[in-house]
Amino acid sequence: MSDQGLCPRHPTVAVRVGQVLVGGNAPVVVQSMTNTDTADAVRTAIQCAELAQAGSELVRITVNSQEAAAAVPEIRERLDRMGCDVPLIGDFHFNGHKLLATEPACAEALAKYRI
């Protein structure tokens, strides 16, 4: 296959998200986002594991409420018990600084924050 039709990649600095290297000369990473209510830790953990099994190397979950933030540590624990080490990225909506301050266990359970 020829590279003639491909756009050149911009030089970036590589960073780690959990155990996954992103940017730099690392390969493109597959990322997905759940569509469950994050406060439902059981359903969200199951969907995260299914996404990882389907090939997602990073999984984003919305953290849009106090209940969702409180559920994140349980989601991480459930994934760990399933043997699923996919990094979780918390997608925060306007109030991330408040949720992370009031739910420090949420902050520790996430590999990355999107605020």
C-alpha cells in the first residue's frame, strides 16, 4: 500500500494514558465512549469491558454528576476484577474541578481527565 494519499502526522510529544502510549511516533490509538449512565456502575463496567474486548484501547466515560463521580471507583474495581485493565478517561462537563475535589477516589481511578 502506498503512503501517497495519507496526510502527514504532526510532530507531538508522546504521553502515557494508563499503560497506553499516545502521540509521538506511537501508533494511532482506538478510543470509544460508553453510552450508559455512569452512575450505574455495573452496566458501565460491563460496557467498558465489551468495548475493550472489541478493540478499544482507551474508554471514555462521562462524569457529569456527583453520582457518576462516586461510581467511578466501583467501575474501576469491577474492571480490575474482570481482568480488564483498559484505561478510563473521565469526560467532565463544566464542573470537573468540583467533582474531582469532592470525590478524590474518582480522580485516582481515572487515567486521564477531559475537562
